[in-house]
Amino acid sequence: MKRKLVWMLWVAAVLGLVLTGCGQQRTQASYIGADAAKAIALDAAGIAEGAATFASADLENRNGTDYYQVTFTADGKNYAYDIDAVTGVVISGTQNGGTGGGADASGTETAAVGEGKAKEIALNHAGLTEDQVTFVRSRLDWEDGRQVYDVEFYTSDYKEYDYEIDATTGEVLSYDYDAEGYAPSAGAGTQTISADRAKEIALAEVPGATTKDIYEFEVDRDDGRLEYEGTIYYNGVEYEFSIDGYSGAIRSWEVDSHR
């Protein structure tokens, strides 16, 4: 009886190894392959195949994600790209020794739109000049598979602006405005504006929008101070706002495109 039990356990172990091997083969078969990963990296860097010398295209795993780590040189510059082994999506890319190419999550600047240009785009959108603001940060990062610049600055009267700029196209993906981000707290006033007036102030910032486009609106108190908060959804863009209940000043304004 004992011999039969040992035999059954041995068979089960062998079958487990075989099935595990089959599962790995199926997973491997779903990968794009090292050659495809190389081609994707070259395309991301804008380098012709004949101009590059590859150092590696190894399959790696990080946090449960399998990817190809592709490294090569071209025109005296070193490139390193992480390519998703299943989807072919560029997870990150870095370049050393020049300009152009990609960027990694640490913020190595190799994007098509440089940091200076991203700042300029944000300032132009806000209608401000560089000598009117103090920059808090301008960081290159990855979001939803694409490179973006997170640019934040504030003015001398403590108005805070935060922009998200597409690092490839220069498009303003989202932005928000906060009139109190760096300001000292203000004492409460005595005269208040009505909710209807607060809605008018918000709608004036979105030409064409009407009260039917306000789908969230509420009265709130922040540190004992009356304010109106709401959301406008118009023409594929979402606007979140906060308006001071005494002065009618826009305390915060956030825009996010869903188009």
C-alpha cells in the first residue's frame, strides 16, 4: 500500500512539471519576441535599423510584468528601452549622450517637447510670462502609457496653476487653477453672493455652457468660509470649480478633457 502511494505521488509530481512547462510555453508563445521589441525601440527613438548597434534584448520581469530590456547605441548615444513583452507598449526609454529620444519615470529629459517648451506652453495658456511666476516643478513623467510634463507655478498674488502637457505633441491635457494654493487664510466676510450668481460666474468661464450643463453643485464651508463647488460638463470637457461665497472669486478651477 505504501509503495502504491509513493508511486501515485511521483506520477502527480511529474504531471505537475509537464503542465507547468506547457503553461510557460503558452505564455512564451504570446510574447512579441526580441526582434519585434528591437523594432519598436528603434521606432520610438526615431533610429533606422542600420544605424544602431544592439547590446541586448533580454526578457525581464518587474512587479509581475514581463518586458524586453532593449539597449543599443547610435550616433555615439546610448539608448535603453523597456518594451512590454505581450503588448509591445513602450514602458520607458532613456537616452544618454545628446538630445531627443524617450524618457524614463525618473524624469530623464529626452522627450520631443523639452522642459523649457512645456513651461512656455503652460504660461501662454495661462496668459502669463515667466517673470510673473515662480515655478514649483516641471517634471517629466509617464501617465497612461504616454510621456507628460507636470508643470506647476504660482503668481505673486498666490494664484496656483498646475498643467499636464503631452511631451510628444505639446497638447494641454489638463490644467487646474487654485487661487489659494499658497495664500494665507483669509477672514470670513459678511456679504455673500447667491448660488445663482456663483453659477453665472462659473458658466462665464465656459462659453456656450448653460445651467443644464452643471451636473454637480453644492454649498460648502472651508475653514468656516462659505464657498460654492460644482462641476460643468460641456463639449467633452469636465470643469470642476470652487467659488468664494463672499467675493465671488474663483478659488479653484480644474479642467479635464474626456475627448
